[in-house]
Amino acid sequence: MKREFRILPAPLIDLTLGAADHLARGLVRIGVDPNVLTVLGVLAGMAVGLFYGLGAPALAAGFIVICGVFDILDGKVASNASRSSLFGAILDSSLDRYSEFFMYAGLAYHFRHGWGLWLTLLAILGSNMVSYTRARAEGLGIVCRVGVMQRAERLVLLFLGTVVGIVFDVLDPALLTVMALVGVVSNITAAQRILYVKKCEKRQLSEEI
């Protein structure tokens, strides 16, 4: 099966998932509930937004990493413990949306007096549309993971933008650049997924003829 194109390098994704798998097996042995990890992930996302709003970007960057770790681990723990469930799946995807909203809400507050607010709102729209189009497609029976601006890419860009902004004392320009990238490319990704469903439908119709 052809692997979908991602902005993040495939070796980096494989290395991260492999390390998470080892850690997840350890958490399974001590009986950690994957749903607890999901809730901790959304709390970390709320902390990200809070620290952006309070003007503490270094703490925000740290909690982005924590949020990303929990985001990977909850699914890995559920899989390794054979505890995957419909409830766990919808809890995970739903709380991910809340987590990301809180992150961007903190940035929206940070940029509340300028045009950066509108870029942040565009990023909120795009990130939600990426998730919605995938969920809607899968509800129609189509596995839809195409597109370059998935959740992992959004978190990595936000983290890197924050770190670069702190190190080079260009925080606002760096974050505005990230919001523009996320806003524009996320909405392009949503459009890619809509067109992918159309392509799949045409292929299914041609096979039936």
C-alpha cells in the first residue's frame, strides 16, 4: 500500500512511533488507562493556550511536547493492551479538537489587538475542517488520510515556530508565519480530502459498470 505524503520525514515518524510503542508497553504493564492519557493530553493542550495567553511561550512550547506525547501514547497503550473501543476512539478524536482549540484560543488572545487574530481564526477553521473531512469520509466508508497538514504537522510547526521565535527574539513574526501556514495549508488539505472522496466515488462507479 502506498504511503501517504507527509511533511514530516517518514524516518522521523517511524522513530517516534517506535519509541512510543516501547513506552506504551511499559505503561500497559503498570495498568495505565488509555483514556486517562487522552484526558491528560487535553489538559496539556489547555495549558499551552493558557501560557500563550499569559505571555509565557517557553512554557507553551514545553506543553506542546507533552500534549504531543500523550496524543501518541493513548492510542498506543489502547492498542498494546487490547483496550481499543468505540468510546475511546471518539473520546480521543473529540478531545483532540478541544485541545487544539485551546491552543489557538491562547494565540488568538495574544494577537487580539492585531490582524494576527484573523490568521489564528483561519488556522482554527482549517484544523477543524481537516478533522471533519476525514471523519465525514470515514463515515461514508472511505479511509481518508490524504493531505499534508495533519495534526502532527500542526503541532510540530507550532512548537518550532515558538522555539525559533524565542531563540531569535522574533516571537510574533514566527508565530504569525506558523498561523498563516497552518491556516492556508490546512484548508487546502481539507479540499484535498473532499476531492479524494469524489475520486473514490468515481472509481467505485466505474468498477460497477
